[in-house]
Amino acid sequence: MNAVKVGLLGLGTVGGGTATVMLRNADEIQRRLGRPVEISHVAGLGIADQTILDASKVKLTEDAFEVVTDPEIDIVVELIGGYTLAKELVMKAIENGKHVVTANKALIATHGQEIMQAAMAKGVNVAYEASVAGGIPIIKAVREGLAANQIEWIAGIINGTGNFILTEMRDKGRGFDDVLKEAQQLGYAEADPTFDVEGIDAAHKLTILASLAFGIELQFDKCYTEGISKITTEDVTYAGELGYRIKHLGITRKTDKGIEMRVHPTLIPEKRLIANVDGVMNAVLVYGDAVGPTLYYGAGAGAEPTASAVVADIIDTVRSFDEDADSKVPLMGFKPDAMVDTPILAIEEVETAAYLRMTALDKPGVLAEVSEVFAKHNISIEAVVQHEPAEGVDRVHLVMVTQKDIEKNLDNAIAEVEGFDEIDGKVVRIRLEHLG
Amino acid sequence: MNAVKVGLLGLGTVGGGTATVMLRNADEIQRRLGRPVEISHVAGLGIADQTILDASKVKLTEDAFEVVTDPEIDIVVELIGGYTLAKELVMKAIENGKHVVTANKALIATHGQEIMQAAMAKGVNVAYEASVAGGIPIIKAVREGLAANQIEWIAGIINGTGNFILTEMRDKGRGFDDVLKEAQQLGYAEADPTFDVEGIDAAHKLTILASLAFGIELQFDKCYTEGISKITTEDVTYAGELGYRIKHLGITRKTDKGIEMRVHPTLIPEKRLIANVDGVMNAVLVYGDAVGPTLYYGAGAGAEPTASAVVADIIDTVRSFDEDADSKVPLMGFKPDAMVDTPILAIEEVETAAYLRMTALDKPGVLAEVSEVFAKHNISIEAVVQHEPAEGVDRVHLVMVTQKDIEKNLDNAIAEVEGFDEIDGKVVRIRLEHLG
């Protein structure tokens, strides 16, 4: 059979990895697919100087629009990233009847609805396995592998940079800023680390997972997002004393009141498998009503792991060429007319447990006073840690773990405690999930 | 669209779970598939007394051949288990143009070749996700999700009974026979536990994974199989002292000399994620050249977890109804004409590291004598543990960890050591893998 012609937009880290994997594993891919897949047109900046591809066989251009309008191209692989240009290119590719494979989580999370509609109208595929958790085939697992289930919740470590920082803080007692600097030197974190450490990248991915799990529209703007930049080594240590580890999780859950969608630092019991996922690795825990808990672990970023997902999507896309619309796996997992508009809960309405740390004057009665406030708001305290103060210091750390309650109740109790003269500054609050 | 008609063979644990999940999640399945799926004909012993299905809507029979020849049935789901009758029924179903979904690992591992050929000739699908690791979508991950990779190796905890026994032995210091009895009472192990504890069940599953990973024929008879019935609490304890846990692993690996396919107890470093998979849970670690290590975790057995995989296969199968042969995912992952006959290595030719425990007379020079034998055979010793003998006892346990070498070298060294007067009986040998 004729070779499938792929047009590649971007030849940076992931683009280079994709080209490398497609060339190295060309035989293996053909053994699976029954026909060859070739990169035939590539757009990138300074593309003439690239060394991965044989320039005598592949058209090279700095103008990505040449690729998406090239009549020879069957599949456009978008690896440029960002919103504006990427969206324009993807929409133009679809308009020209090209199938699209992308690793762009920001694009899918924010413009996915419009892109999917255009693709369905045109009868082309849009594949985005690489957009969530890199090389882990998590989209395939949720969309196909667990299709028999009502998904109850998903909790994932879906940003490797954040997990690297939290792992180093715990293992070596290092501070956040110190580890962040190293992550930047190692190339794990961008010069502007906001997307990673403030949870925006994770929120993009969680938005996609929530849509696939529950058959709701992509609603990035409704995802509650809290970063890890305020986590201190003290909190990491106290969490350890209590038998927990702090991970930056994306959590989505279906409840009777609506769907939760939230990214925040989270204490989880150290004996849970996902609590032991360290360094830059990602893992996603999916709970289905029939299957129970399942976990998917692997590299969430990097050239070849991401390429692994991109190329798997290319293979799937080739298999979909002649499929009729009814037989295809729906782009977002559910048939378009079966999407629902279950409300996304505001964070105040979500039920969570919490780890609280306050700095209190070391004098009798403070613990009683604080406990009384929580009792008044009907918040149960599950554990308390208070060490003797250091010599010559008149302040102590008071650490409490609450049971699950609606967040606004806890907000009110915390505001009241913060008003006490015996409590210094703000109460540190980190959510806690048992993931049982 | 018309409802898809499913015929169910067997209404035991998994059959009952499948019926329950299909009824409970019928809406969710239809939201994904765009058409309803109905169980319309069921065969089982004492079927008239079953209470899950509405007998006024579903044909019930004790004769499974009625189901596989029923002209109304689109998909036959074989959940009877075993080899002979199951094979006859599956072949008859294919002959009658039915698609087949099965959870039967023994059937696929031993008769898969013949079944797949018949299915391809007839243009029907044979789906078997539930045959390996229950609810974990591992076949989809290896066959599709990681299709861009050259798989280098797979190592899996793929028998929940064995993992439950080893977990209890480690956590509670209990003996093998004691825990096995409990596993039987809990329904985790059969009255005849041979298939589980002697590794035959795991070997069936590993045979399937090896075929999918490397594009080789199913060759169950070439899988090296060793059970866990000889593991003692002493070995569990010594392994712990050395920083390892003992797990019953199925391992398949491609080397320059051939493919390894082996099931045996294995020491693995305790910090590996898979070392922390406890109780009846399963996990499969897959190493691809592009993606690196990925791990898939979940329930490997049980009514609804297995049903989760069976029903996902039904959904996939419905989507394949109108696909042409070229566009389908090949039944064994690779196009039939791209299968290779890479040799399977005999265990003597496989390179492994090992944990060795010998009972030695407590007198000077024994360690030196033993060490000399290993040195003579060019086997490097990586660690040694020897405690002081208990009071009044003149025997000590000498524990050694070797570096990787071809097994027949170690066989020879062990035979020599066992010949020493100062060494009692047999040397205990458990393989060791770093899985790095």
C-alpha cells in the first residue's frame, strides 16, 4: 500500500523525538500497520540546518501554512505548542481535510470544543494522546479501556516538574526555590515556571481527563487551580510524621451535586502506590465503578516518551481513514449528542479533608480555643501534632488534620482562628485525600 | 440503530459480573457507542434459577451450542474457561460468523493460533483483554498505546493469588501453607491451587503478552515456569534485609540471542513501584525503547473488574463490525505476514542474577571455599549476609547475591557447592531482577 504522508509542525524537543522514533522504528510500525508512514513535509524555525531528516527526501519550510495546505499530506502533527498560531494551523489543516495529531494540552483544553466540531464536520480525526501524561496511554485507557465503567474519580500526578520539586523537597529537605532553580538548570522547568508550578499545565490536562471521564464539555476556566510554590519543607516534614506525602494532584470526581475539577497540593497516605511516584514521573489513578482503582505510570514529558504517544496516535489515525463515522471512537469518548452539562462545582462547595498548620503563641488554652472554633463549625479533627517549642522561642507549630467537610465551612473556621491574637498570620491549609 | 445482540456462555463469577455491569451501565455504554448492547441468549448450568437477567427477555439454555449457532447473536462472550469445550464453542461461533470475546487465558495461550487464523479467515474479531491482568487494559496498552515502540521487556505480577500469599508472608511473617489455606477460604485460590501457585496461570498470560510485544507466535510450551510453593519466610526476611521484596513475576525480554519467557519468584528492589503492589492486585511493567518504563496497575481478577475488560472488548468489537480487514488492529498486534520466529531461549541460556541461601556448617573456611567455587565459574558476588548462629546450633545460613550471568554457569557452581560436606542439602536459589 502507499505510504502515509505525515506533515510535522515543529522540530523542537518533541518534534525531533517524533522524527527520531518514526525513523528508528519504521519497520516495527509497518509490521503493525501494514503500510509505511513517512514524514514528508516539515515546518520549523531554522529548519534548513536540522540534521535528523534527510533533506533530499523531506520538504523543509519555515512556513507552517505550507504544510497544512500541502495536498500530499494525510496527517498533520502539531508540535508547536501555544494557543493562537497552533489553533490557526490546526483549523486550516482540518479545513483542508487533514487528520490532526497534537501534543498541545493548552490548545485542546481551551479550544478543543471548536476544533472537535470542525473535525467531525469534516470527517477527520483529531488525536491528542500526548497532551496528557506524555507517553502514558491514559487517554486510550479512559476512552476505550475503561469504557464499560462509570468513572467515579480520577487523581493524577500530571506535571513532572512539580513532582520533581516535591520529591527533592521530601527526600533531601531542600527548599522550593532551591529545587526550582535546579529543575530549570536540568531543563525540567521553563525559564518562566508559572505554568508548571502554579498548576496551569496540570489544569489543562485535568480538563481533558474530566471531559473524557464524564462526557462533559472542556471547561478549563472552571478548574480550580492552586500551585506548589507555597509548600514549605516544614509542611513536607509534618506530613511525613503523620504518614502522608504531599503531591501536586489533579482531581476530578463526580458527586451528586456536580463535578469536581481541581488542581492543588494534596496530602495522600504514604502507602498508596501513587504516593510513591517520584521525580519527573507521572501517574494517573482512575476509579471505575466496575474495575475499581487502576493506575497508569510513566514518563509525562521528554522527547521520546511524548513521541511514543504522538506516533501511536498516527497509527490509530491511519486505521481510522476508512472507518465510517458511526464506528469511530468518538473524539471526546462519548457521542456528541450524549454529552451532558453536569455543573462543575465551585471549590467552596467541594468536600475535602485538610491539613492545617498554624503558628501559635506557646501558652495554655490556645489548643482548646482553636479546637472550640472547629467544633462550633462542626468540623471533626482527626489528628493533632504539636511539638515542644525550641528553646527560647515562644511560638509553636500546631498541626491538625480535619475530616472531610464542605470547604466553605472550613474557610469560615479558618478565618475565625486567624482573628485570634494568639495565632500569627495565616493558617497554612493543604487538602488531604485518602484515595481509598 | 438496532441493538447489538450478545450471547453469553457461562453465568458464574465473571459471567454474572458481566451481566451486572452491562445492565447497570447500559446507558453509559450507549452514550459511548451510540447504540444499545443487549444480552439476548445465555447458556449456563442451572440457568433457569439465575436472578440477574430478566428471563422474559433473555433466552436461557443449558446447551451452549444453542447460543453459538443462534442466528440473532452478533457477539459470543465465552466465560466458561478451560480448554476443550471452550475451544469447540469458540470455533463453532467463528464458523457461524460470530465475533468472540473471551476471558480465557488458557484457551488463547494454547489454542490462540488456530482460533485467530479461523477468525481472520472468517473476518470476525476475537477479543481477549480480560485474559491478562483482569480489569487492567494491558492488551490495549501493549497492542495500541505503545505501538510506536520496540518493546524491550515486560515484567508483571499477573496472578493475584500468588501476590496475596507473598504479601501476607512478608507483612505478617506467616508461612506459605497457612496463607494458602486462607486464600482458599477467601475464594482467592481454587481447591486445587496448582494453576495459581505453580505459575501455570501466569505462564498463560505471559505467553499472550510476549506474543503481543514481539510479534511471535503463542508458545506456551516454551515458557519456563516455577511456582512460589517453596518460598520460605526466612527467604522473605533475608530479601528484606538486603532491600528486596519477593514477587512472583512473569518476565519476557528480547535479547540478541532470543526471547526470554519465564515465570518465577523474583527479588526486586523494594523502592521499585511494582515491588509495592500488594495483596491480590496485579501490575505490569512494560519497557519500550521510546517511552521507557510504564506501569499498569489494577485488579487482576474478580467479577466486575474482569467484566470491565469483557465489556470494553464488546464495545471495541461493535466498532469493528464494518471495518475492512486492512484497517483493523491485528488480532495479535502485528500483521500476520509480519510475525517473526525469533527463538525462545531455554532457561539455561538466560542471563539472571540470583539470591542464594545455603545452610552451612559453622566452621572457619566455609565462606572462603564457597566463594572460591563462584570465582572459578566467573560469577561475581554482589552481597553476602551471614548472621551469628543461634546458641547451641552449629549451622548457619549463608546468603549471597550474585551478579547477572548465564544460568548454566550458576547451575554448575551450585552443583559443586552442593557437593561440599559442609553444605546441607540443596542451595535455595531465587532469581533477582533490578528492573531499572
